[in-house]
Amino acid sequence: MHPFTLERPRDLAAALAFQAQAGRTDAAAEYIAGGTDMVQLLQEEVRQPTRLVSLAGVLDHRIEVNDQGLRIGAAATMADVAAHSGIVQQFPLISEALLNSASPQVRNQATMGGNLLQRTRCPYFRDVGYTACNKRVPGSGCAALTGDNQWHAVLGTSDNCIAVHPSDLAVALVALDAELEVRSASDRRTLRLIDLHRLPGDTPHIEAALEPGEVIAAIQVPSGPAARRSHYLKVRTRASFEFALVSVAVALDMDGPRVATARIALGGVGTKPWRTPEVEAALKGVTPGSPEVRNAAALAAQGAQGRGHNDFKIELMQRAIVRAVEIAGARA
Amino acid sequence: MPPDLSPPSITVALRVNGSEHQLVLDPRTTLLDALREHLQLTGTKKGCALGQCGACTVLLDGKRVKSCLSLAGLIDKRDITTIEGLSSGEQLHPLQTAFVERDAFQCGYCTPGQIMAGVACIAEGHAGSAEEIREWMSGNICRCGAYDNIVAAIQDAAGAAGATGRG
Amino acid sequence: MSAAFIGQPISRVDGRSKVTGSAAYAAEFIVPGHAYAAIVRANVAKGRIATIDSARAEGAPGVIAVFTYRNSPRLAYRPHKGAVDPEVGERLHVLQDDRVTHQGQPIGLVVAETLEQAIDAANLVSVTYTPESAVVDIAHVTPVAPTQQKTDQGEKRPSETLRGNVESALAAAEVTIDQTYVIPRENHNPMEMHATIAAWDGERLTLWDKSQWVGNVAEEIAAVFGIPATNVHVISPFVGGAFGAPHVAACDVGGARCAGRRTTRQTHVVTSGNVLRRGIPPAHGPARRARRIARGPSLRDAA
């Protein structure tokens, strides 16, 4: 690791005063919470901040579930959230997504905020031996475009970056219309989660819509019937402890046997968690398990671009949508 | 700060297996390296240094974590339990005994991490079946392939601990 | 062996030490006052080092010395082959010249007071290369046929063995299958990462090393340094998995010894996991096997 000054502030105000910035791979000061991604990035010298600001003990970790919905403090751990009885009963999609992520040890350490802001697993990003990575070194090129890109994105890409956002939790929360409470020293604002992660475009090194001195303080999810009839489907090459090739978060509000409202988000295929409004609209009035579902799922592929080794994801994600809708539809 | 100068050292109070240690550390020191290099507690192993193998598993306030992914400076004043703290004198922890009786290791390098994770797995109530154990022990790998015996050892210890999962 | 043990579920003699964490592996011996060393590894598959600049690394906090081919001692590298080494091929000469023969090849060693300082300073050594085109597909390699193979008694025997008459059996077979199979490259990936602690005492060297074969390590080290094998004491009571990897006196050992000798400090070399997959020779390279199978009554006449 490159040398850094480790700040251990006693309260949130002191932490924010350092003007650390999340979501930028050129930030001089970064936050560290659970550390399960940040320590890896430091060890591999992918990230070389000169100042590391610990959020231990200064952020809210409470989990509150009531009739209006859910509020989770950003410091709550993946394990605590996944096991919370209110979440298991009313927002099972979140628990499923979390239990499909990482390993038990990592889930005990990793926080909600840190999970949403974790960096891509793209091997060209994670290995500084590769000089062409626009996310790490703006303007240096993208090795994945002509390299081994089976893990990479087919949606939301540019010719500067095709890296996938790896969080399962983010996909589930995007499907549930989650919002973030963002705090700075002087302000508190609400940011829709779907607006947090930025498309790479010409600036893949800018990953999140957060300013210096801002931090995610809490996650809020509105209550609703769809939240309960849901499923998180994760397709991967190992049975556990591996990131997704393709994943689907589905939440359905049913009218008898037919879909009234569908919420669908995709993981493993987008440069950010990918909501699919066209698919959702096409599923209105459709019976899960019927052939119409496949027609609706096909709309997710609009604009999808394979890069040579990941073309299979375009077909796979359609099938995964069909399967996930079928499973969610069968739930009481 | 110019990148090549020394960063300020930090003072850390690490409470390990009931004993408190005051250390002055490079902020980059992981909990794993603090244990192995600074406290000479080498029972916790470094298998990958990237959080992928689980050999570095310790208990932090009773919960299993990967010490290679923890900065020592952020573990101030929390209770750390390592493999060295599991037995009391000559008396082995029931899971350690089960590992010996079930021959749940060969080279032994993953073993401390497996045992620490296994203790937590049982305490969490996730040792109800072989399938459940395999899923909830997925954070620990064994290159010698002792998985079947590891699962059996955990089942033995979980059964002895009773339905409440205390172990 | 006593009948009292055969068939009985006897616990391993090292069982207690392994489940309590008291079994000591290579990196875990306490050698007071030792320094740490991290390896600088080549980032091209083949070529020559054009420039290697260690000034920034040398100036980094805690750094004691930086070794490259430019300032490393010329080592004897007397001929040595262990009994399992192939007849063809030569072992890597560590830090002896500017040649790079594989990605991840050690091309430098940084010795520092702490682990963190050594690892970080290794990344401060800046290297440029004159790359050459590398052969990475076994189909493009001209195989070198092994010629002779020594038996334990030192007699030469042909490297192939034949039994029966394969050609005539195949010619008479009802059906033959002639197929080529390619085995993917395998890496050892044992749980314990490679590590060596080296301590010189005059002309005598003690190594706490991760090794399945301490005798071979001692002999090879002796040959590299041109010192008597009896001067080298290799200690390796426990190995965290090997699968053939530590048969080779790995480059980290060579590095540790170089460093230890030059700096008069005992030196502990560590290898990171990422590096393990690139720097240590694989257990099984990609292999091409052609198997011809005969079916029918001729089968018993085939090898």
C-alpha cells in the first residue's frame, strides 16, 4: 500500500470536514468503513489516497422497518440487514440479494454504504500491471475492449469503459425504488439510488454523484405490495462466494394471476444497476410463466452491445428475467 | 503530503484473547499483520492477503471477519479472538477436538481459519445440515480438499453443542 | 508396523499443533531483528530490461537496500539438477542479467525494515523494457525431445519405455482412435504462500523455507552460491500445501539469500497471492497427448 494518513474522527461532523470524496478514482481523500473493498484496492495499489477517513462509529447503523417502509443506516452491516426479521418478512428481495453476496465473514464487516460504492471487479482495473484503464488512469485506454471481456457489461457502456458494477444489493434496491440520504457538513439531500451511479461515458473515473465532503448516511425504501412478492436470481459459475454473470431482481404486484406492476433490475450486465422500464411496461397484464414474458424480456436487450466474449449475456439475461418472473410470481 | 514521506504512526490498543496490547503501528498495518508480525500470534494464517481464502479468519466481538481486510488502526478497543485463544490451557475447544477426530485437515494451513469460521457458524445457528454448513462456510477454502471431514467435524461439534447452537 | 495401529483411527501426531495454530510454517519463525524483502516482478512476457530505476525506492522510508541485476553479486550457479528436474532446460538465474523470460519474473528485491515498507517500495522501482514477441501457445513451440534419463544407479536408460508391440497391434485392430487432448495449465495455489527467511553467519546459511524437499533446496542453494552443501541448513517442519511447487528452490529463496548476504541482516521474503499465480512454475503445463486406442481382440497385444 502507498502511505496514507489514517483519520479516526469521533463524530460525523469531524469526518465530513476532511472533504473526502467517494466514487472518484482520483480522490486524494477517501472514506473507509468496513474496508472489505477498500483494503483490497489499497493492497493492490489501485487506489492511492493520501488520506483515509474512517467512518467507524460515526454513521448510523440502525435498521428501522415500519408501515411506510424501511430506513437503514449506511453503517449497518450486510449480515445484520440480511438477518433482520422485518426485512426478511417485508423486503425479502434485499435479504436474498445480500445472502447471495460475498461470504459470511465479509458480510459481517461490510456496510451498506460501502457495498453500494464498491468498485468494479474488472481485472484490468484491479491489476495495475495493465496500463490501459481509463477508470484508473483517465485517457490511457480500455484493455477490456480487445481483451478478455466475458465478465463485462453489455448495457450502458462506452468505448472508454465496459466495466460492470458488481453490487447485488444495489440491483435489489434499484428495483425497489430506493432513495439515499446524503449528508454534508451543511446540507442533507435525498438522492434516488438509480441516480447515484454514473454511466462511464467519457469519464469512467467518476463513478458516483457525490461531491467532496458528502457521505451516504442512510437508505430508504418505500413500502408496497411488490416488495414482498420478489426474487433475486443470480447466475454465476460457482455456487457461492462469487460475483454475478447475470442477475435479476424482480418484485411483482399482482392482480389475481396477472402482473399489475412489475419492477425489474439487472446486475452483471450494466455499467450500473440496470432498471428495465420497457420490460416492466410490457409485463402489465401478463401471467408469469406464459410465453408473453419472453417477449417482454426481449426488450431488455435493446441497445445491448456484446464485446466479443460477453455476447452470451444478452441471451442469458432474457432467460434469467423469464425465470425470475416465474419464481416471484409463484410466491404467495 | 508528499507521497514518499512516512505517514504518522498511530497508536492502537488491541485486545486479543483477553489481553490488551498497546502498539505503535504504520497505519497500513492490517489486523492480520499486527497479529502475526507485531504480536507473534502466528496461528492466524495469510493465504491470499485479499480476503478470498478465509485462512485469516478471527472473531471480532464474537463475529467472524477476515483479518487481512481489516486495518489494525480501526480495531481499537474491540475484542479479538484468535485460534490461540480458543483452547483453555491443555483443554481443546470442542471444535478443535472434532477436527482432530474427523481428520479435518492435511497440511493444516487453512485449519485455524476453518475452525474460527466453524465456531461462528455454529454460534450463528447455521450448522443445521451439511448443505447449510457448506453454504455458510463458503468463505473458507481448503486446497487439500478436506471439506467432507470439515463438514463432519462441524456437525459433530454442533450436535454436541445442542439445538441452541451454543458452542 | 504394529498391528495395534493398522486399521485404527489414529490421530495425526501433528493434529494438536495444527488445530491450535502452534505448528510453525516458513514465515512464522521468530528471527529477531530480521528485515523484510519484497520482489519486483517483470511486467512483460519476454524481452530485456531497458532501464531500471530504483532511486525512488531507495529513498523510501525504511528501505535498507534495493537489488537489481545491476548491483547484485555474480553468483556461481554451478550446475545442479535435482532428481526430478527434466534433462532439458536451465533454471532461472536470479538477478544476474537483463533478460526477462516470463511475466512475473523476479527482476528486483527491495529490503526494508517493515513488511509494508518493503511491499510499497517494490512498486516504486520503475522499469522499462525492450519487449520481444513471446510464444504463449504450445502449438507454436518446437518440442525438445528428452534424450536420456538417469536411473538412481547413474545408468542411462532410454526416456521412453515400451512394452508389447503397439504398432502391430494398432495395425491389426478393428477400430483405432487417434486423438489429441490438451490439458489446461494448472497452478498449484497451495494455501500457504511462498516465504523464506534467510540468515547468514559468515559462510553458513540458515533458511526457514517453504519446501517439500529440504535436501534439494540445500544442494541447489549451495550450487548457486558455490559453497559446500554442508554450509546450508534448511528448516521446514510444516508445509501449507505444495503440490509440487516448492520442489523448486524458488526465486524468493534466491532473493533472500542474495539480500541477506549483502546486507548482513536476516531477510524474510514474502510472496503475495497474485504473484503466486504468475511467478512460480505451474504444476502441469499445457500438454498434448495423442492416444491411440485399439478395439477388438488385438487389445491385449497393445502396450
